[in-house]
Amino acid sequence: MSALRTLYNGLRARLPAVFRRREVSGRDEVGNTYYRWFERQTDGSDRERREVDLGGKEFEPDLIPPEWNQWLRRTRVEPPSEEDIAKGKAFRQQVQSRAAFHAAEDMRRAARARSSVEEEYDSTDFIHQLTAQSTDAPPKQ
């Protein structure tokens, strides 16, 4: 009996996706649908499988929101709620605005540094200083 059970479990684990009993775990704003199902292993245990259906679109990493990507990679145990997705979206927008602010601040600092360097090494000032020093200097003996 155990040999038949092992054979049955092995065949069941390799059945095509058409025969899977997938349950919809969620959908995102891009139109992706996320599924999970349990697959029987040859030792008789069940293993959870997760996948995404992109709805006919070609895969690009930006098509899957980070919260759903965490769920697919098992970093997150449960599928993300609408609240989790909204918090993540707000956090990413906050990070982008801070990054833009700091980039603009860096550009202002660089412009100030360039202008102070240009003022410091102004050639006309340098020439005036040399001529003033040569006229003020006592004659050499």
C-alpha cells in the first residue's frame, strides 16, 4: 500500500498546472493576480506554492509591487493587505521626495563650491596682487 501511495503522491506532484486547485490570494493595481496552492510532496507532506499571473504582459521587475514580491519570495507570511500596500506606497513616495531634496541640496552646494573656487583663483586678482607686491617690495641689493 505504501508503494502505491508513494507513486500516487509522486504523480500528483507533477500534474500540469491545469489540474491544480489554486486559490486567489489577491490582485494589485497593475492587474496582476496572485495565487497559492498546496502541492503534495513525495514524502506525503504538503508544500505551499505561490505564483503570479501577469495577465498576458511580458515580465518586468517593476510590474510586481514590493509587498507582493515579498509574499512571493516568502519574506512575508500572509498576502499584503490594502493597508500594507498603501503604507508601502506612501513610504516610497516619501523616500523619493527626500532623495530629490538632497540631490537639489547637493547641486546647490556644488554650485557654491565652484563659484567660490572661481572667485579664489580669479586671474585678474592674481595679477594685481603680483604687481602690488613688486612695487611695494624694497629693491634688491
